[in-house]
Amino acid sequence: MSVRTGLVAATAVALAAALAGPAVAAPAGAGHHGATRAAMDAAVKDGVPGVTATARDTGGTWSATAGVGDVRTLAPRGTADHYRVGSITKTFVSTVLLQLEAERRLSLDDKVEKWLPGVVRGHGHDGRRITVRQLLNHTSGIFNYTADDDFARTYFLKDGFLEHRYDTKTPEQLVAIAMTHEPLFAPGTSWSYSNTNYVLAGMVIEKVTGHSYAAEIRRRVIEPLGLRATSVPGTRTTLPRPSGHAYSKLSRATTGPTYDVTRLNPSLASSAGEMISDSADLNRFYSALLGGRLLPPKQLKEMKTTVKADEIPGARYGLGLIDRKLGCGVHVWGHDGGIHGSTSSAVTTADGRHSLAFNFNGDWSGDSDAVIEGEFCGK
């Protein structure tokens, strides 16, 4: 079962078939990536318009694509395509907060109320009982704003999305939606994936530093690592070039027309999932993170301290980081991300030496687990 942790997945917007296109692979260095290649081709046969992937290990870098980046012109996907990474954003946000902890500017055991007084209140929510750590590992019990029925109809289903795709939403507005619902459980007593947790985490970063979470990610992560394809777009509605198009059914059904959803205002995702990147940059980020280049040992250990996550079988959740045990026994660390027309995964081994990042430019089909298993367990 795929570990789908993203905005689209959280609203139960369903999956259905699209156009399969020609396969294009990098001719050199394919070697042991045959199983990865086969899983990408299978995803296209299953209905994903196109796939782009890059893997990096001690043998070098391998990139490949399958299918199309444009269902109208049948132009293929590119290995350097930019794409919306959805909830992969969460690892960047957690990294910044852990850096701030290392600088003793906050504690993960601080109550949310300390930094955001009065924000987490309503229908049983109480920021005085919830810690920053519980935001990051999804044990806060705070309701997931993207699971709100009105929000889903407005921003994920056809009529609402086509009318509201360019709306700007503030973090405060997103949190306020969650506060109209009761908590999922008492803080620290269970686990449930909630995008609201990371909207609040971004707000905490701003309160601690005096700068937006986007500015802190750029200063602390993007610029030091030279991630030239990675950005925090804010309200920018377009993708940087090169990029393919992104497609969705905008429906709970698995049949029906396919819509081009490439352009949208990502403020609806905020610090829970608005970022843009490419596969090479994601590999560089996760390799640096797991390799100890972004966090001191103490904070990296905290990030990798996991809790049981019943909603994602076969995996455990740390602080913005998923530990996934593959069928061959290999553990990989990373995150998945889903947002309109885009399903992404980025994972790496614990030593950061073998990494994989890839994107499906459709949000309704394809087996991302098969691609990961192919890379780390296949021949």
C-alpha cells in the first residue's frame, strides 16, 4: 500500500485513469535500475500521464522518464522537470525548527501556546496542552483542515477548484478551519496525519525568527545546499521551466475527464505542502540531511525518533520524516507528497548514500511503492 501523505490524499479525492505515452530513459548508467524503470513504465500503463525520476548512489546518478508531460502535444516528461512536492515540504519545515532548537531559540517541548497564544483554541483544541514536537510527529490530535468538507469541495473538486484555484489563503485562515472541528484525540494519545500541524509549525518559525518560514528555508537549506530548482512559491501560480503539466480528475470518482491543474495558488497548502523542486535537488537535500550536514547529531536523532503511524502500514513517523521498511529489509527515510496533479516521493538510506526522488504528474493512479521497491530491492 502506498504511503500517501499529502493534501490530495487527506481529502479522499479519488484516483482514476489517464493517458499513457512513450517511455524515455537516460541511455547511460541504467545498470541495476532496471526494476525502477519497469515500475515507472507500469505506472504509465496504469494511467499516470508521466513519471520523472532520479536516483543517486555510489555508482553515480541515473535519471529516467516515462510517459508524457503534456497529454495534448504528447511531449515527454523531462528528467529536470520542476514539480510541486506537496508534503515533502514538511521535512524542510521540521529541519528549520530542529536547527532553531539546536540554537536554543526554542524547545520541542515548548507548548504551542507559548509561541502562538490563542491560535489553537476552539471546540476542545487547546494549544496549552500541545507541544511543538507533537505538531511535528502528528500526535497533537489537531483536526486536519484539508479534511473539512467545505474546504474539499472548494479546492479539490471540479466546480470549486475551477472557480477558486487562484484564491489566496492565509495560514491563520487554514488553522481557523481546523478549529471549527473537535480534536481527533487528546494530545499524545494517538497518531493522525494533519496538515494543520505543519501550518502551525510554519507560524512558529515566523514567531521565533521574525521571518517567514519560506525565508528561513531559503537561508538555512536552499542556499547552503545550492538547490537551484527548489523554491517556496507563496502565491505564485506557475511552475518554473522546465516542467510538465499536472493533471487531476477533480472528482471522487475513478472515471471521467482529466483536468489540467498545473496553475494554482499554493497558499492553500502553506507550510504543509507548497514547495516546488526537482528530483536531483530532493536527492541532494535528503542525502545532506541524513548524512548529518544540516543538523547536529542530537537533533538528527530526534528527527529519526519515530512513533507508530497506523494510517501508513509498514512505516513509522519521526519529525517530518518517514521510516519505511521495504520488502527486502532495507530501511529508507524520506517523505511523500501529494497536491493537485502531483504525487511525489523522496527517500534515502540511513547513511544518505543511496537516494531516489520521483514524481507522477497525476494524482489518481500509479504505485509509488513499486518504484521505491524497484530501486532499493530490485536488480
